[in-house]
Amino acid sequence: MIDNNTVERINEKFEQGKPVVIITHKNPDGDAIGSSTALALFLKKRNIRVNVIIPNDVPAFLQWLPGYDLVSIFKNERTKCSEMIKEAGTLVFLDFNEPERVGELKKEIVSSDAYKILIDHHQDPSDFADIVISDTGRGSVGEMVYELIVDLGGKDLLDDEIATSLYVAIITDTGNFRYSSSYPGIFHIVGELMNFGIDKDTIFTKVYDSYSESRMKLMGYCMAEKLVVLEKYKTAYISINQEELKKFNHQIGDTEGFVNIPFSISGIRFTALFIEKSGLVKISFRSKGAFPVNSFSEKHFNGGGHRNAAGGEEKLSLADTLSKFESLLSDYENELCN
């Protein structure tokens, strides 16, 4: 629940007559897109002018979401998006905790005179918004947007389209409720969403069973050729270089979920995915149990995130990054194996 004073201030800003612009992070996932389109559809039903801006391309398996027609891609429509931000009375930031997470959009949002509202579930949000709604105990921002809608008195405006976007936000950020963030309250919210007649089976198919042939071949290649299991540390990882990405015609979103593949191996508690980019290596970390991958990533790989799901990056070569990663594991043997 959000305190009444904060709810009133948010309501006041939404109703001031100026457009609202919703912005989420670069390389958006299901929570980023689902929570953004859901909030946009809700505001639209309240006759509030609203747009969604995404820094870069959206994976194809998320472009079917209701409300996607309200999305503009900054990378492709810079002038249009800049004008939207200039005209906005309120900017709503979803699913990121610092301006760097929006890439080149950072300059636009930092310099904007619009009122700024941040809704996020990552640790240690930066001080760049007028209102900060932060709850690290949440499995997804989708849950927080649902509760904001309810707190704003908008439950009667919820419909199957808004519920569908929120459901996608929740299932994608909780790994279909596999992660430890799936506390009892989340199932109450999902139960409420189900009351709007959403088709969970069709949603699952569109999100998880709509990949390209090349993506499936890349996944098979990674399992057969690139999976490294370090049994001593209950750790496994996958690495992909730029040549391999090109060989399999990599598209944005194609490696979504690859970091979780090694968890299918009995006993694995810590996984990582290393992807070679131009000038750096992007890293995803996941863990089971108490091992805090967010602090591991923050300390060693310029990253952060949640206890069991985090990201980072390294400017060393891919080979040197992998060597660094393996060399660190002995320092964490007790945490990983006990």
C-alpha cells in the first residue's frame, strides 16, 4: 500500500492536464514492457494523454501486448520522443533505479522539468525523482503498478487488456513463480487478474513458445558446446562471443532465459551468462538460496540487482572475463556449497 499523501500527489499530477510519459529501461524485459503498457492503458481509460518511450528495440515476443501501439522507440524516433518529454507534465519511470539504465535517454530525463515518479523494485534507487516508490521485496514492478491502480481508485477501470499486460510483467520477472520473490501476496494479485478473463495458456504460448528457429538452434548450441559446469562450486555458466551471435542471426531477446538453463542440472546453485558485445562483456547472474548475486556482481563486475538475479559488465576480453569469474569462486566456496 502507498501512503495516502503520495497517492493524492500522484493523482494530482496525472490530472493536471499535461501529458504523462512512461519510460522504462534499455533492453526491456517482460516486466518493463508489461508494466508500462498496463499503466498507459489505465491512464488512457481515464482520458489522460499518455505515451510510452523505450530506449531501444523490444523483443518480438513482447510486441503483441495490449497497449503496444502507445510505445515509441527512442533509438528510432529521437526527435518525436524528445518532443514528448518536453511536452510532458509528468514522467513515470518503471523498473529501473538509476538514469544510466535508460542509456542515451538519460540526458533527456535528467534535464526535463517535468514532475518525476519512480516505481521500482531494485536496491538502492538513485535520487533523481520527486516521488520514489521502491519495494525490493516485490517480484515485479507489475505487482506495484497493479497496487498503484487500486490505490488510485481505478480497480473498476481494470479490464482484460490491462490484466494481460500485468500478468506478463509478473510471470516473466518471477520465472513463472520459480524465484524466491514469489511470496503469497503475489498469488492474490494474480488471482485478481484472472477474474478479468485473461487467457493464461495463450499468454504463455505467445511469450515462451514463439521463438525463431535460429534462437532454438543457438540455445541447443549453447547447451551442447558452451555450457561449463564447475561441480566443486555448484556453479555453471554459458558464454557466447560475437561470432557465435552472428552465426545464429541473433535478435534482441534471443538469449532471454539462457542464464536459467543450467539450473536444470542437479545441485547447481549459481549460474551466469556472458555475452560478448563491442568493447565489453554483458553478464547475467542467477542463484538459488541465500547466495547474493547482487553483491557479488556489484563487488566484481560493476553491476547489481536482486539477491537471486543480477547483472553486470566487464571491459576485459571475454576469455579474461571468464578467467576472472572462475578465479573468484574459491573465495565463495563456503557460501555456495554449504
